[in-house]
Amino acid sequence: MTNIEHGPITNEVSELTDILYDKTAGVATITINRPQAMNSFRAQTIQQLIWAFRDAWDDQTIGAVILTGAGEKAFCAGGDQKSKGDEGGYDYNGGLGGGIGLEVEYLHQVIRNIPKPVIAAVNGYAIGGGHVLHVICDLTIASETAKFGQSGPKVGSYDAGFGSAYLARIVGEKKAREIWYLCEQYSAQESKEMGLVNKIVAPDELMTAATEWAHKILEKSPTAIKMLKYSFNADSAAIQGISQLSMASLAMFYNTPESNEGKEAFLEKRPVDFGKFRM
């Protein structure tokens, strides 16, 4: 079964265990609620995020969405390595996942296609898959303590779709390659200078600033905002096809000893040894 606006229909969420969801005065706030795991996502986190974004999409009283993370340490640290199984995929019962057990590709589509601006309120680390989420959002407001960066190649993973191709459109080819090849971390100010962040505020002002921007959007014509978002997306729409190839190849890569070395090194808190895979 397919919905023209939303794409594939996913399972309904019976209980929100991994996120918080609030709708107040025309603004939907979606909070990744796994602070004990640096708000890293597992399969049910992704499914619940998709559900919340689709609910905000369907609710005509909602004009803007804020995406953030619980606590002060992290916005989102990407995929939870502890939930990555020995066979490569993530522990998950059912659902779409392109073979990796996570519906990340579909979540990216929903964030891009929802006809309402999505504001990332980054309160700490936005790393790996969490970094990709903020990149895809329409706007990013960062706490002064926020940190941005990639980690995929360090743990045997990658996002060769929107996480790299769209990133290059924002920061330029050279900087995007630096971010992915070196896997270093960047401050809020450095990220603002490269165009990744729109605004920086004090940590205790983050949600206030995000809500203020959301209400400024609510004052505008919803049709005009929707058409502008569609227009902005049109130029990079072809990346969707690249993203499908990326996720399909990632599913195969996760089944290799090379990818598994990255996961095991992370979990065992030891230096990773990818050198043997260059032979």
C-alpha cells in the first residue's frame, strides 16, 4: 500500500518509548528521548520519528516542526552501535529498512518532503547519522556547546546519499570531503561559518529561539512556505536515487568483516584496525 504524499505506509506506533512529541500553538516539537545513549537511534526510534513527522504533516493546525534531543549532551549521536547485530543489520522486527533494519532513508524523505519547515535545535553532539538529520532539516539553530561532525568511516559505516551529496551543496565539495574523510568535530561557530548552522544561542535559550523562529514561520502564508520548500528541494531531488543506492550498498557492507571491525572497536573501546583490509 502506498500513499502518494507520504510514501510507503509503516506500522502504527502503539507507544512512544524513544521520543517525546508535543503540539502546542501550531508548532510540533519532536524530541529524541534516549539521553542515556547520547540520543543515538535504534530501529524503534526511527519508526517513532517517522510516525511523529507524519502526524505533524497531516495535522493542518501545525505549521512548523522542531527536532531536538533530550538532555544537554546530545542532539543525536547517530545509530546505536549496541543495537547493530552480528549479521550487519540492526535488531528490529519487521518494517522497511533497505536491508539494514532501519528506516533511515524513509525518515530522510519525510523530513525533506513534509510541506512545513523543520528546525533542528541542536543542543549538543550532532554526530554521524545525527549530523545527517540536522543537515536535512530546513534550518539549524545551535547551542554554543553544540558539536558537529561525521563518524561513519571510523565505525565501518557511511551515508553516501543526502549525508554526503547534499552536505556538499551546503558547505562545498572540499569541506564536505574533509568532514567525511577526517571525521573531526566542529564547534557551533565553525559550523556557522561553513553554512551548516543558521544561528547560535546560549544553551538555555535554544528552545526559546527555535520556538520564536517557528512562530515567525506561522505568521507567513502556508501555501507560500510549502511551495518554497518544494522549490528548494527540487534542485537536489536527484540525490534520492543516490540515497537508495547508498542504503542498498550499506546493507551489503554491514555484512563484511571490515564493517564489523568498526563496530567491535567502538564497543570494546579500543583503537580500530582497518589496515588489514587494505591488503
